[in-house]
Amino acid sequence: MNQQKFPEAAALLESYLATHPQSDDALYLLGYVRFRQDQPKESLALFTQAAKRKAPAADDLKIVALDYVLLNDYTSAARYLEQSLQMNPDDVEARYHLGRGRYQQNQFDPAIAAFEEVLRRNPSDVKAEDNLASAWRRKAGEMRLWPHTGKPSLWSRPPRYKANSPS
């Protein structure tokens, strides 16, 4: 699998599972392979099957979360990333993805907190820096909405000029 030969890895794992159907490790590995092959539904089914036999590790939960990202289910993705981070709080990649998920859900304060934590641990992370700036911009734009309607306030719109008004 280290050489990115995922179809071959999938075939080998399926063959192994045919003779060792109770192998939780093989199920977790095949779930990872399906994730890398952009097959999130199949990956989730395999991770679910494996979890019935053995509790998932933090990295397994992160892959499950990323499967949910591929399915545009950011709420589920965030839930699994938070569980992964409880098990391994030093996982910068999981924290970055949690920030992205919160951003996609328009939850800018938690997104900002996640990106800031990534940058505390890895100050040269350009993606986290770009996403932090984007979250701040989106939060600033959100603050220009009327709280009771969610619609833009008058001061957030550009001024209107009459056609015959002096410039």
C-alpha cells in the first residue's frame, strides 16, 4: 500500500478476508484502501464491521470522518474528528480537518480555534494559515447580518448612487 497500488491491495485484502473473515485488522485496512479509492460508503461499511470486533484507533476515526467529508456530511465528520482528537490531541491533520468541517458548517469561531491550534503546533502550515484568514473574513461578513433576519444590514451594502447625482 505504500506504493499507492490500492486496487492490488484491495484484491489481496479481500482474498485474505475470504479465508479470515474475523480479521478486524484486515477490515480496517480494506476500509482505508476504499477511502483512498474514493469509495466512502464502502469504506464506512468496512470500518463499521471492523469496529464491531475491535475498537477503532484515533487514525481509524479520522479516516471515518474523512469518508463523511467525501459524503458532504460535515456534522458526522466533526463528531468523529473530535473523538479522534480525544484519543490523540497531537494530531495536527485531524485538527486541520476539524477546522475545515466547522468552516463548511459556517461555525467560524470553532474553525478559527482549530486553525489557530494547528498554527501553534506547526507555524509554517500554509493551508491552516489561509483557512484561518478565510474564516476570519467569513466571520466578519457574518457579523454584518441582522441577527433577527439573517439578512445583510444596510451598512454592509455598497452605497447606491442616483444616476444624476454629482460624483
